[in-house]
Amino acid sequence: MSLLRVLLAIFFPPLSVIGKGCGSIVIVFLLTLCGWVPGVIAALVILNNPDR
């Protein structure tokens, strides 16, 4: 997880998971619409997952 991705996850969560697939982008975008904090948490979890 690079510093740039972490900063993107904090300021604009959907942009930080752009390389993880369309499903991840949609999930993070919807959670960000529900509230900023759930979107940030989801983005950080997706970025921290080494399987993808």
C-alpha cells in the first residue's frame, strides 16, 4: 500500500481503488455516498487486502 493510495483513500476513496476492479469501485462509491467514513474504511480494507 503506497502513500499516494492511502492519501487518495482518505480524500477520495473511489479513486484509490481504481486498479482493484469495477466491483470494488462501485462498493466504495456507494459507501462514500452513505457517509465519508464508511467509504474511507472500505477503501483502506480493499487496499490492504493482499489477495487482489
